[in-house]
Amino acid sequence: MAGGPTDREDKVSLETTEEILQSMEVGMTFRDYSGRISSMDFHKTSNFLVTASDDESIRLYDVANAMCLKTINSKKYGVDLVSFTSHPTTVIYSSKNGWDESLRLLSLHDNKYLRYFKGHRDRVVSLSLCYRKEYFISGSLDRTVLLWDQRAEKCQGLLRVQGRPATAYDEQGLVFAIAFGGYIRMFDARYFDKGPFEIFSVGGDVSDANSVKFSNDGRLVLLTTKDGHIHVLDSSRGTHLSTYNVQPVSSSLTLEASFSPEGMFVISGSGDGSVYAWSVRSGKEVASWMSTDTEPPMIKWAPGSLMFVTGSSELSFWIPDLSKLAAYVGRK
């Protein structure tokens, strides 16, 4: 597929600008899903994308060649959230059936379970992996956040929360965030048992946390909530930088947003199915794409690339329209 990166370690070769965002359009779509996509993840250093969907399938894509390499069905357990480990064909995913072993380490290469992780007693609603180490964290509707080592089936730590938790590691794996109840709590990964070292308010928005993420450089953190708010804060001081508003989502769905690779823009789905982009620096909306869908899409920006993907009842790859960019360059 045109626009696919060849080396995920390289920086973005063409800086993301408002003009580039405004030129983005769907370059490729996979429509062979029979259920909504519930989760997606890019591998950090390869050209692979993995999706999970309500049709109880996990699918592995080669992004550079726009190919679905493999489909694995999880009919017995169901599938909800999915994330790559550091290995490009190994994932951790959460199931929808049977909470006691709701997290599984799966080899996509030979479709073998490598480990089951026991601990949660309800649906897992947040999953974040530390790519530099073999650690990950999960948040559940049982109001616990569990810390894991991929090499052990029992959790290495437990934190209790008072609400639906959203969790995220920073890029270095030194800090993780837990969001619920109108606050983002920052933890030192080495001393998490001592409690958060910082607690940031998101301005009175106490609706359910949906997702929390760090920018690639770790300087920013964003939080999406059920009421349709996307908050961006400075991750070291907790300074509130901006809030973007979209249509609210139902309690059974997730509002997801994503930073562009250099952290200058935020893209997000909306409760009405639309996609929006904002400038972090100005706080202004810079692009939008309307949809006939009526539910928020999953959304992820590809590491080190001028491309993002959306997942709903179909999987779409968004890339710049070079003809529009050529016209823009000509005007300059």
C-alpha cells in the first residue's frame, strides 16, 4: 500500500501539518468483518497491525503490502482487547467469556497459547504493554488494575480503584497512568505500591474514563471519557492544555483518540461515528471526516508514518492524498 512505512524506528520523514491532515483519505478498506472491530494495535518496529473484532476473530495485517496475513478465531473465549508484545507475531488479548483466565498470551505464528493470566473477575476494559520490558497492566470492571510479567501467570501487583479504569505505560516503561473518576494518577513503575506520585484533575469531568495515552515523547497525556471529552495535559506538571468535545458514547462502547507521531495533533472518533483532528498547539479543530456509521470507530496512528487506521464494521487505512498536497506545494 502506498504510504506504508519501511522502518518503524525512523522518524516521520514528512512532518505532519494541518494541510497533510486535511488531505487524508481512505487508501484501502477491508470489509470482510461480520462484527465491529473492538481493538487494534500496531507493532512498534515492524509493519504489522493486529485487530480484534466482535466476530470473535484476531487478524494480522502486513501494512506495507496491504495484506491480511492470518485470521485466528477465538470462538470459545471470544476476543475484546488485543496488544502486541515486543515480538511481532505474539499478542496478549482479553476474552469475553470466563473472567478468571480472561487474558491470554497467543502466538499468531502457530496459533498456540503460551500463557494464561489469572486474576480479574470481570471484563477487562484497558490493556497496556511496556514494550521495552515484558510487563503489562490491565484494568477491569471489577475495579482492579493488575500488573503483570508476561513470564508468569499470576499478577505481580494489584491496585484497587473506584470506577472504570483506563491505563497506559509511557514509551520508556518508567511511568504508568491510571485514570478514573475525573483524575489521572501517575505511578512510578518501580514503586507503584507507594501510590501515585502525581494526581492530575481533568476539570470536573467525572464520566467514565475510556482510554488514556502518552505521546511518543512522553511529554503529553490524553484522556477520553464517555461524555465525549478528550483532555490533553502536560504529563510532568499536569497543566491542562486543551479539551476537545465530540458526541458522547454509550457505556458499552469506547471513545478512542490517538496522538500523531510527533505529538502535534490528536485524532479521535466520536459517538456519531465521525473522525476529528485537532492541533495540540492551538486547540483548534483542523480536519473532520463525517460518517454514515453511528458508533465511534477505534482509531490508531501508525508509528513513524503519515497514516492512521480506523476500525468499525470495516478496517480503513487513511493516507495523504498526494494530488491535494501537490496543489498546496504549488501555491507555496
